[in-house]
Amino acid sequence: MIVSHPLVLFLLVPALAAFAWLARHGDRYLARLPGDWERLVVPSLRATVGRAATQGAAPQLLGFLTLWAVLVIAIARPAWKLEEVADFANIAGRVIAMDLGGGADIHSQRLAAATLIDSTPDVPTALVVGTGDAFNVVPLTTDRNFLDRYLNVIAPDVMPLDGQAIPLTVAHSEAILTRAGVVVGQVILLVGGEPPVPAAKYFARWSRVLATDPETRDDWRGYANYLGARLVSYDDLTPATDDLARQIERAQHRGDRAAVHDLTPYLLAIAALLWLTLFRRRRTT
């Protein structure tokens, strides 16, 4: 059980105090005749007549106290926790795609990839390389030794195909995230050299980041806009990791809201039924 506004529950104190007083002094109070009726009834019959005259008053007062308690609890916004919140770091995914066909410095790309992996080690990361085609190197994993083993041997001269096809590499990387069914996904494209001529635009399914050397960052600005990607440089990858962290945080917040069931509407319905019952009783007594 989760209560959004626990301090509101202090408003239950008057209701509890009134209930305690009613339980202790209710019979004597309810047996009293109202107004000048006590002078018209002999003392020996006052208690009997008083109880008859105020018949139903005690349940009505208890009904009001119950209504008060239900409304206070409703204002406090209780919620029932349905299940444990999922660890969104384990259902997020990131693909680091290394463009090896544009003359980028492979050592800078390796260092940038290692920095990104170190920044968020709990997020599963896949490695993709691209030349004239895109190739899977490492599937989504958090095994740092496995990632390092392949990251250290990636080189342009081991690629089976020459050329450069960045849009194909990005589409291939996004397909990995889509097939994995992740909630939060990010594709980080590591490039260098001269940017290619942009082709036709296509819809970005996942968050995109384009990282390049600080010296060529301005040259790649137009291509980053074409991809709909955030432009960063190898010497400052913090914006990319911060973007991913914010996406995971928002997904976590949505997961928190989905994992609880708000009880306020049900309490308000109970309060409405109680009020109708009390209103009807007042008309019939």
C-alpha cells in the first residue's frame, strides 16, 4: 500500500476522537430530550422517551464519522502496488555502431566505445560495424570482457566489404533494438573523416547520437541533422550518456505509475453511497 499524501491522514484524529467520545458518552447524550421536552416528561420516563425520540441517531452519527474517514483516506490518495517495478536498466538497449568506411581513426573509435560502455555498464550494449554493409559483432550484452575482446580486434582491414553506407548501418542498428523489444533504445554512431552526401531521410525509431573527432565536428553537423541525431565529439560523450539516463528515468517513472493501482475512485464511490444512505435516513426518520 502506498499513500501519496500521508500527512492528510492526521485529519482522521477528530473522527477517532469523536468515535471514542460517542462510545463512552453516547448513551447518555442520545437519551437526553431536546429543548423544553424535559420539563414535559416525568423524570422516570425521560430516558425511555429520549431513546425513542432519538432512535437511529447513533447509527447516523457513526455513518457520518465513517464518511469522514473514507473521504480523508481518499484525499490521501492511497494506491495498491500490483507488482515489483521492473529494472529498466535491464530492458534498455544501446548499439554502438562504428563506421569503418569513412577514414575515421580506429583508436579514437575504440576509446570512445570503451568510454560509453564504462559510463553505463548496466545497460546492455551491442557492437555493429559498417562499411559498404552493416555487420553484427557483439549482441546486446553487459559482459564487459566479451565486449572488450571484440572491440580490440575491430579494424577496417578485416572487413569483408569496402565502402560506406551510414544509413544502412543505422537502420541495421535500430533493427537490433526493435527485435530485442527494449523500452529505451539508443544508437550511437562513431564516425570520422569527411561526411558523405545525405540521401533520403527516414523515420528514426530510436534515439540517435553521432560522435566524431572534435576537429571534424562542424563538418558533420549537417549530416547529424539529416539523421536526426545529437552531435557530440569523442572528447565529450557526456551528453549522449545523459540522454540515455534521462530516457531510462522517464521509463522508470512510467513503470512506477503502471505498477500501482489508484484506490481513490473506489473510495469516492463508497463515500457517495454512504452519503446517499445518510440522506435517505434523514428523510425517513
